[in-house]
Amino acid sequence: MTHEPMSRSSSSFFRRDAAGDEETAALTPPPPPADDKGGAPARRRRWPSSVMRMKGVGSVMVGVVFLALLVLVHRWVGLDASFLRDSSMVSTSTRQWHPHHDISTPSAEDTAARRLRPTARQRRATCPATPPSPPPTSKPATGGEPAASCPDYFRYIHDDLRPWRGAGITREAVERGRRHAYFRLVVVSGRAYVETYRRSYQTRDAFTQWGVAQLLRRYAGRVPDVDIMFACDDRGRVRAADFAAAPADAPPVFRYCRDATTLDVVFPDWSFWGWPEVNIGAWPATLEAVRRESARVRWPEREPFAFWKGNPGVARIRGELMKCNPASDGKDWNARLFSQTYRRSYQTRDAFTQWGVAQLLRRYAGRVPDVDIMFACDDRGRVRAADFAAAPADAPPVFRYCRDATTLDVVFPDWSFWGWPEVNIGAWPATLEAVRRESARVRWPEREPFAFWKGNPGVARIRGELMKCNPASDGKDWNARLFSQDWNHAIHNGFKDSSIPKQCLHRAMFDHSSN
């Protein structure tokens, strides 16, 4: 694929001029909006239409975003500004982003496009489509003009877009990415529009879109029209093996991560602009704070251990890392590794578990003995029996909802027995009564002759195996209809398609003839 010369500013990311610095505006997280009455910050935040001016260091990552978008749009097929202006998504955009006003997340039926207003202007500089490797050492031009060469790492942008190098990116390929996307981002004539498909984890979407807002402000009038699907989860999902015969058919889905087996287009991590849920600020400010604190303790005076604290459940390799802690046999790898729990519990598990204990005390007043227990609100048992084989009594008696033959956790009634409001499931007795009532409405012979299940297949390996019982491509039909439940979509739809009692329309008839 031949690229035309592209307008770009590289060393200007670090440049200061008399007009004032705008570099770290891209690093400034969106301010929390107050409610209309001037009260506490609203729960759902949005970024302002005009971006505040800030002082500080430059953001190379913003340049990466800009170049990625520009390279992408130069090979776009079948998409232009006129199409976008005439599209229903853009024409339904009637609400602008305003500071200090809370607007709830749009539903699936009413996804309104949201507008960002760029305001600043910057001078132009050119950057070659193929950056040199290694990059030459360049001196700033006279008069403070930026250098013309791109950093060496810009070559990864071309690597990410290689599947579409020959044929370009078609509108159909973009649309195929919708099933992966959390939101769709369209830039038309210097303005960005967002269509939300589902909620992202915490505020990943807000901070990602905030970064784009800063890009438009910093390079006002220079960001081309572009249409991208964006996924806010970590791991790449567009498998290269699925498009080995025709790589250009792969949907160009933007994500924070990818590996050698996937084709997702890498975009700067949302936390570059901030991660308030875990009290992490913008990267430059955080790195500066690390340097400052690091200088307080001289190297010889530090603890002689490798140290790490984080969530070991994110990836298998983190679980392996935890094995480097001091072992029961006395082996010490000089590492001190800790599990960091950022959330009190998933959803309201803790609240409903404690509610159950409260009902126990109420129902059996004066009969519940004194007790002191530790409770974990996750599903899988963690107290491994193998770790306490020599002295089982040394194992901590941790209460949990689940255990298996390899763990020693003490099983406690599932929190959902008292209710699970996040997925619209009431207390078990009431739910079972509703199931019986709805089940009586359809006679057994009149039901669909399939086994039916809808849920989250990612919870356990056996659920993933269960999904294989759906009709196969070779014509084999096990008389089962199994579906993955998207709870974010269900929430937006008011749980219309996920009510358990309303699903009593099937009768189980598994085909065991092949067993």
C-alpha cells in the first residue's frame, strides 16, 4: 500500500512556544460534573465541549493515535464525509457534551451520537509514511519549528494495519466489527460522534473518548474523517486464523491489546489519561511522582526483595508469579508478592450476604452463638488443600460460595438466594414461584423441542464446553439451543429478553444417540 505524504507533528509533542503549552491537555482527565443544583459530582461523567488549557510535558501517545487514524483513513474504501453526514447515526445527534451535566448511558434502542467541539489550532509539519529505523538524530529547526521525522515506534502502526494494505478497508469490514465493539467513533469535519453499544468496564470508554477529544483540540482541522469500531476489553478477539485466506475481510476493531494470533488494531490504553477507580493519575504525573518518591530512599537502604502488588487473576502468568513467594519448605526467592483487591466485592454480593446473616439473627434471635469469620465474595475456592496437607488445621477457615475437592473453603449460601438485582433476579422462593406460574401457561407438547440455556459461558470451562452442543456446521444437531447472555444489553433493554420465568417455553430433548 502506497501512502501519500501525511501532515504530522512529531517533535512538537515536546515543544513549548510563546502561545503557551497545550501538550498535557491530552493528559488531563475529564473533570467530574456536578449535578444541575451544584451538588456532588454525578455518577456518570462526560468531558466538556471546550478543553481547558494546561501546563506540562508532551504526550507522544496522542501522536500515535493521530497517526493511526490518519493512516487508516487514507486507505478507506467506500466511506466519505458525505456518507457520514447523511447517515442516520449522525443525523440523530441532537445532544452535545456539556460540562457539569449528567446524562445517563443511552439504551440500545436510543443510542444518541455525542458531539465534541475542537477549538485549538496548530502548525503543520510533515512526516514520512515509512519512518526510518533507527530514527536519525534531528535538531530542532530554527524558529522552534518541529522536526519532520517520526519516532521509530511509529512503524508498529503500519504493522497493525498490514492486513488491509493491499485491498484497503471496506465499509462492510467496519460493520463486521460491531459485534466486538463497545462504541463506534466517527470523526466528521473535525467533530467526533460516539454511538454506544454497551457499557465498558468502569470508565474506560469515557477516558478513551476524552483522549480523542484532546486530539481534535490539539490538531483542530487536521484530523481526517474516520469511522472506527472500538472494544474496551483487554484481549484481542479478531483471530488471524479466521481470516487467513482474506486478511482484508477482518474487521478493523480498535483495542488496547493484541498478540501474534490476533488482528485487533492497538490504541493507547485508557489509563494513559487516568484511572480514577484505582487512584492512578495520568501517566506523566504518575511517573514524576514515582521518581520523586524513589529518590527519598537510597538504594542500599531499601528492602532486599523484589516487590509486586496487583490482581493475580487477570492472567495465568500472574498466578505463576505468586509462586515466587517464600515457600513452606523454606525456599525464598527474595520476592514479596501481594494480591491487590480494588473492589470490595463484585456487584452487591457482600450486601446480600450480610442481609442473609441479618435475617438469620432476626429469625433466631438469641440463639445464634458468637462467631468470627472471614468471608470472600468470589466464586472459586482459593484455600488449596495441597498447601496444608501436612497440617490441615493450619488452613484458614475462609467462607465462600463455592469449593471443590482440591480446596478447603467453607461453603456459605449463595448471595443470590436473597436476590441479585444487577441481573433482575429476585429472591429464590419468589423466582421459583414465578417459574412455576409461567411454566403452567404452555403445555408440554406445545413447547419448543429443544433443551434451552442462556448465561455467561466465560464463568467456567464446563460452560464453554456446553456451548459446543449447539447445532454444528456438519449438520449435527443435539436438540439444544444455548445462548451467551450479554447482561449489559439486557440492562439497556430492561431485561425484556432475560426474564427467567418468561423462558419456560422449551422441553429438554438431548440427542444421546451418538454416545
